[in-house]
Amino acid sequence: MQNVNGRANAFLRHEAAGGIVLFVAAVAALILSNLMVPAGSSIAKVADADRPSVRIAAVRNHASTNELVRQVKQAEFVYAETPEQTFALMRDGKAEVMASTRLVLLDFSAKLAGASVLADRYGANINRMVVPKGKADWHAYINEFVEQAKASGAVQQFIERGGTRGVTVAPLGDSN
């Protein structure tokens, strides 16, 4: 990490682009990671799912799964290779909870009568802009542009126009 303009900024190495090192700039949007439960579930918060008797259906090695695995101490994970297979585990009673991104869970909740996506989240995929290392002026410009786009509502309008559910605008000033 390097401190640029008073803010901590991580580096991202992209080997496929010839080893170019990029500055990670402002966060524009978050794809939230949530849990879905069937009708009648007593699980109302993410923390409620971390019990020995709870099986959590999740996509093996998905970023949202990896984050939840770090947090869960007692529940058991039941893995599948795709979101559809993961949904089938919960639908067929082989899991009490399904973990994934909010946008995936909102689609699947419509396919299971009474299912709900919990309001709280356990993580988020961070979507941000990047600029080449050594371009501090670009970095400052992109950060300012993204912050203005969030403050003006432009990022929210873009999300709504795209019809993407489960994505939220990152908080203002969130550049880490």
C-alpha cells in the first residue's frame, strides 16, 4: 500500500497486460453478498445462520463464499459448482440457507415461494476504477470523477437504468 494525496491506495498487478502495475482508485459500486432463506426460516440475520445445525449452500471457491467461510465458525457448508446447483441444494432441503451475491439471490428468491434475501450482508465485491502506476494526476482525476458521480446520483441512475438489482452505490469518500 502507498499513501497518495493523504489516502491509502492498494496496488493491483495485472500480469496479462504485460506486468503493468495499476493504482486502484475510487470505489464506485458494491455488489453485496447476502443469504437467502426459505419461507418460515427462523434465520433473520447473517449471524443467525452460524449455528451447528445450519447447512449453508454455496458455490465452491466463489469470492462471496470465500468471504463467508472466513466468518462462519459453526455452520456447515454444502458446496456446488454453479449458482443453479447451489439453489437446488436449498430448494431440495439439503441446506437451510443459500449464500451468494444479492443480485443472484434476488433472482432465485422469485423461484422459491416465500423465500427471502436477508437485509444484512456479510461482504461485498468492490467495483472500482484503476489507472496506470505513475499517473498520479489521472488517479486524482478518476477519484474526483467517481466521487462526483456518486454524489450527483449518476452512479445510482446508471445502476437503475441497467436494471441491476443487488448493486449499491459505494459510500462517498470510500476510496480504499
